[in-house]
Amino acid sequence: MGGRAVSITAMQRSLEKAVARASLADDRDLAGRLRDEGQRLVFLLNGLLRSSRLYQADNAAMDGLATETSQMLKRLLALLGAVHIVLVEDQIYVNEVRVRMKEREQELLDQLVLELGRHEVGGLSFHSPLEPEDIKSVGRALAATAAEPGQARAALGARLIGLPGFELGGKYRYRLKGEKLAVRRDAGEVLRRGITLVQETLAQLAGDRLPQPLVVRRVVIDLVDALGDNPNRAAIVALRRSVHGVGTQHLLSVTTLALQLGRAVGLSDTALSDLGVAAMLHDVGYTRSDRSGHEVAGARMLLRQRGFHEGKIRRLQATLEHHLPAESRPSLFARVLRIVDDYDVLVAPRPGAPQLPPPTAQAAMWAARGTLYDPDLMALFVRMMGLYPPGSLLELSDGRWVVSLSGGRDAERFAWPVARPVRDKDGRPYDGAEEMDLFVLREFLRPKRVLNAVTQGVDVGALLDGAPPARA
């Protein structure tokens, strides 16, 4: 423990110095270099694409252009560790820094956006250098005729599958401030995308590549939309048995719960997105270390992304501090993650680990408010989840068993969830998706006791998996 404390203290001091440097000339110089060289790389890629239609691969003009592009890419990789070119409508970003064009140069940028758009591509990622011949292959593939809509990006990826450290990204667009989707995204579909993203991110890190925060943020924003202000959707993620691995399920569960608690805190949309990205990446250190050092290992991995901005600082602090007790006064994001991380560990099904009923886990955490957990955030969390959080197996006063589907809803209904019957008083299982509002039925029914779903042989996650959102 002593060595770990010293490491975290040292890392905190290093982080403080980094934050202090963030406003100084070295970071401004880095951003300037990235903008200039990123602009040049965009010009080279556009020229490479157009030349691929005019010349044979062994033409001297192609050799010079491919060599210069390869050298530029190597310089940017040395500077950044990974190069992500992301197209958002008519703008291009290189590693979160916007490439600005003069009016007469905008046409070149528009051409590149259009060409990549034919292949349904919205981004290019480079995790390792490409030789001139590999650069030519990229140019020829981009210049070729695009496949049918819906298959274009996959077809392009198949042509370039042999290139080392090269990835294609999907298309992006801006959403206006305050814009809401006309149709809310299906939570299940977004969660499935989240699982895929977590797996890809962990694979990138395991392969010594840097994660792409813009892609993570995109899924986080979709999660915010899909979950809405209903904590039920987030709470049941922790109770599902994942076929994708405990680590993947944990990161997704922590992210969804953190977003709901962040919303309860009243975070802005930008801060909520930052919190979601921090939650998605908070345990990346496990790809390099065991439990005793994963916070420091994770912070070091995130520090490999050059430059500093507020979102990155928040991610670093959350990664470094999310296991610190509240009395140590960690950052807000770390205090949020400490609560939702521990709750998931206590209630989620894990091989070889005890799984507590949600009310039991919540009560144990409530007893540690003020020491392990921020008392105000803990109070918000309990109010959000209710006395019987979603997934609680309850025996009612008439002998029936039910599983709770809703959170706290409001002060009056805090102890009276919407529930689904599991078995009748004679022990016969229920079929169907009948729901009952225990608040409405409170004169006739009440929760009698909390049951342990594991010892009773009830798979709560399976019961909840197909459940529609409980009514508010």
C-alpha cells in the first residue's frame, strides 16, 4: 500500500504541473505545429488521391508524393503517438485540433471530404508509420469506385486490410446546441454499439495503440440520448450476464450509471460527455497492470496523447483518483466514478465473487458516506435508485415474488417501485410482462423482505433484459 500511495502522489504532482503548463507556450506551440502539419497532411492526401487517377503507381510523380506523405505521417506519429483524421461535415480535425483552411484552400478540403464520403468514411487513423508503397495503396483504394451504399466502408476496409496500424472510421456530423433526436435511439442498440466500442478500445490499448476519444464521445452522446433521464435503463446493465467478458460489461455499466448520476448532479451536456468518456476509459490501466497499479498505468497511457485541454485533464484525474476515498477530496468525476464503480462491483454477476442484492449493496455504501463516498453524491445516487433499485428481488406481503423495474421516481414513491411478478404465492412462475405499480397498490400490498436472487436461483438480469422501460 505504501508504494502505491507514493506512486499516486507522485502522479498527482506530475498532473498538477501538466495542468499548469497547459496554458503556456509549449502547448500552444504543439497545437500550432499540429495544425500546420495536419493541414499539410490533408493537402498531401488530397493530392495523392487525385494523382492516383492520373498516373500509374510507378510514375515518378507518385513516388515523390507518396514519399513526402510517408515522411509527414512519421513526423506526426512521433509527435502524437497516433494520428486520427476525423471529418465532421465540412471540417477536418487531426487529433481533436481543427485544421483551418483559407477560403481559397477550402475547396481542397471539400474534395477530400467528398471523396471519403463516397466510401462512407468519416475518418482515417494511423497507429504506425506507412511506407511509400503502402501510401500508394491507400491512394489507389480511395480513388477506386465505391461499393454499393451500406457496403462501401467495409469494401474499402477489405482492400486495405493488410496495412499495418491503419483504420477507417464512420461518418460524423455536428449536432446543434440543445438539439434532440426526433426519434430517441434504441437503448439496446446503443448499448450493443457500446460493447463493440469497449472491445475495440481495449484491443487498441493492448496493441499499444492510443484510443480515439472522439469516437468514444460519439457513443457516449448516443448513450445520453438513449438513456434519457430514466435511471432504470442504466441500472439494469450491471445485472446482465455478459458473454463479452466481465471487464467489458463493467466499463459499460459504470459509464451508464455515471451518466445518470451526472445528470442528477446537473452537469452540462459537455461535462456529461466528458464524464462518460472518463468512465469508459477509467480502467484502461488493467491492460498494462494489475489492480494495485492500474490507476497510474491508465493515467500514463492517457498522457501519451500530447497536448492538454479540459476534457483530457478530467479523464486523467478520474483515472488516477477513482479509487480514492471521498475524505481525500478527489475530483468530482472521480467521486462520481467511486460510487458507480463500487456499486457495479457489488451487484454485478462475476465468476467467483459474491453478488449482493441491490438494496443490500446500496445500504452498505450508504453506511460509508462521508468516508469512502461523497455524502451529497451518495444521497443523489440513492434518491435516483430508490429504496429498492431496479433488479431488486422482493417478497410482497401476499407472498408473491416480484423484481423491481424502476428507480426512486420521486420522494413520495421512493419506497414503492414499479415491479414485475416473478412467481405467485404458491411458487408457480409467472409468464408474460405484467407490471404493477406498488405505489398505486400500497393500501393492499407492500414489500415484505429483500430476497437474494443468487441463492434463490433467479436470474434477474435475464428477467430484465427484455423488459420495456418502467413507467415514471
